[in-house]
Amino acid sequence: MTVIGEAAPAKRAQTGFPAARLAGWFFMTLWIVLGAELAWKLTSDFDAEFFGKYFPKLLEGLVVTLELVALSMVLGGLLSIPVALARVSRNRLVSRLAFFYVYLFRGTPLLAQTFLVYYGAGQFRPWFEDMNLWWFFRDAFNCVILAFTLNEAAYLAEILRGSIQAVPRGQTEAAQSLGIPKAVTFWKVVMPQAMIIALRPFGNEIILMIKASAVASVVTVFDLMGATRLAFARSFNFDIYLWAALIYLSMVEVLRRVWDRIETRLTRHIGYASSK
């Protein structure tokens, strides 16, 4: 009797406990234990009088933090567009100037930039008064917005530049073959695809901005961290920092979930095309 074919031997079930899974369970258990300990700490030492007195101040600081992040991201995003275009420009002078701006603000600490704007503005007070601009620079909130905007514009410009260059060149060539003007091609063909590519990095940058906004507290802006520091200075109750950390964590988690929904919504056609 001739054997025509043999069934392929079934793969053996993986036995044992892989190291990666073991490490995953270990760190998950560690986070659960730390989370339970934090919850126990906040509930066991809960002081209703302290909470009622200072928690509204934290909420007021939260509003200031949201204003800082929203304004700096919107203004920085608008400024990043011409900077990104300058970075990809064929004009070497324009490209180098844009590179220097990006290099300067990405290569120096945000804290130093905030100090230079806030404290440095006082060195030029007579000049700002002559230009009728001192009303802007004498306000710490405005100085922080300016510093954050310039910083974010540099980071967002690099993200946008990379996204523009990641769009296949064939898209531009196809538009040119149809006689579509270059400006229309850029804004209607290249830019929408670049924004989808940049969507996830943009979300990460917003999260980083939420945490970096705590820098504003060192120049007398009472954002969430500023209100927390003030509450601790008056009460010497360290729990206020734990509550502030939970608020920051909640903001990041809400933004992460919202951004996931936005990304899923805007890239649903990509998932559909890849599943075909």
C-alpha cells in the first residue's frame, strides 16, 4: 500500500511559563499593590476639613492648567505650520533659519525658556513701554503662554515636517499630472495625509505639555501644581501632592481615550483598506 501523504504533525502546545509573561504578571501585580496602597493611604488619612478647604483651590488650578495647555497647543500648532514649511523649503536661508529656531527651542529646557521670557522681559521694560507692550509682559500668565507657544511650535513643526515628508511623492506627482495647482495639491492632498500621520505624535505632545505645564508654577502662575504647592506650604500635608498626581493622571487618561477615539474615527478607511 502506497502512502500518498502524511498529515503534518500537530504543533506542541507551549509548556512552561515564558519569562515575558512572568515579567508582565510581576509588574502588573506590583502596580496593583502600589495602587491599592495609594488608595488605602488616601482613604485612611482622609481629612474632610482639609479636603473641603483646599480641593476647590486645586480645581481652580486645574482650570488654569487647561487654559495653559489649550492656548499653547493651539497657538503653537498654528505657528508650527509656517515653521514646518520653512524647514522643507528649497531656499537654504529660510530652511536654515527655521532649523536654528527648532534647534534652539528643542535643545534648551522649557524652564530656562520660561525664565528668559518672564524675567528677561523686565530688562527691556522701557522699550516695551515705548512699544505699548508692557501690559502683556508684566503678566506672568502671558509670559508663560508665550514661552510654551514658542516651545511647542518647535516640537510640532518637526513632527509636521516629518509627516509631510512621509507622504508618498506619487501623491504630488499624480496631482500635478491632473493640472492641480501646487498650493491646492499641498492643502488638499498632502496636508490631510500628513495630519493623519502626525495624529499620534500630536497626542503624545499634548500629554507631555500637560505635565510640563507644571513649570508655570515657578513664575507665580497658580496652575494645578502652583495651587498644590501653596496648599502644602500652608498645611504641610503631603497628601495634597497625591491628589494633584491623581488629577494629572486622570487628565492624561481622559485625553488618551479621547485621542484613541479620534484616531480610530479618522483612520477607519485605512483599517478598512488593509482588511480587504
